[in-house]
Amino acid sequence: MIKIIVSEQMLYHHRKTGVVCAYPVSTARNGVGNIENSLQTPLGKHQICAKIGGGLPVYTYFESREPKGIFTQKTAHHKADWILSRILWLTGVQTGVNKRGKVDTKKRYIYIHGTNEEDKIGLPVSHGCIRMLNADVVHLFEHACYGESVFIKV
């Protein structure tokens, strides 16, 4: 199970083996909320519905979940919010809270992913996703399972 505690800007991965790994994260600049287009991090119970990027080099960048190249400072000028290294795509499991209608986490494309702004990890600056250090998201990706529970709370 993965727990993300927004007030701590931390992600805790409780593995079946009993090992708990803790990683600093960056959640949304606009706070928490489940409404589409809010640019907020959704709360509640979720699951990993897709794992994208396994086996690719660290710093691979993605557009529409497709690998497009390796991020460098030369590519940095295009936009600020890069999705790098790995993607753990979340889907809500609570109808009316984070599933279906205007609160659907999957349709909002909420991911756990690497970032080009690693210096801002620990601060709430994302556009709704959960950003991680690239090495950390690769490590989490290797140990997280498709369908694994993800609980996001304040």
C-alpha cells in the first residue's frame, strides 16, 4: 500500500515484506481537491491502473504517456512541468469522490512521476500530480504493483 500525506509532502510505501520506504514528494500548488480542471491533488482511495516506462532510461520524458526522448536542459525551454522517468497512473475507487463524473482521477491524468524540478521536491508546486525525485520514482516503480492501493490524505 502507498500512502501520500500531503501535509508532510511524503509518500510511504508499505510493502508486503514489511519494509516501509519513505520518499519526499511534491503535490499540487493549488492544494487538494477532486474536481476536474482544479489543478489540485485528489484525496481518497486510489489504485495504480497503469505502470509506464519500465526499462527505459532515467530522465526519459513522456508526452501523452509515450516516451519521446531523454530530458536535457536543451529540451527544458518547451514547458515547465515535465513528466520524467516513470509513470504510475492512478484511478479513483470511490464513486462520487474520485471516480466518475467531474471527480474522476484517471480522466484527470493524475500520476506519480519524476520531474525536472527536483529542487522543488518537498514543496507543493505540481499541477495536481505527485512528483518525485527521478531516482525515487524508479525505485518505487520497481516495487509497486499494478492494482496496488494508493491512499492520499491531508
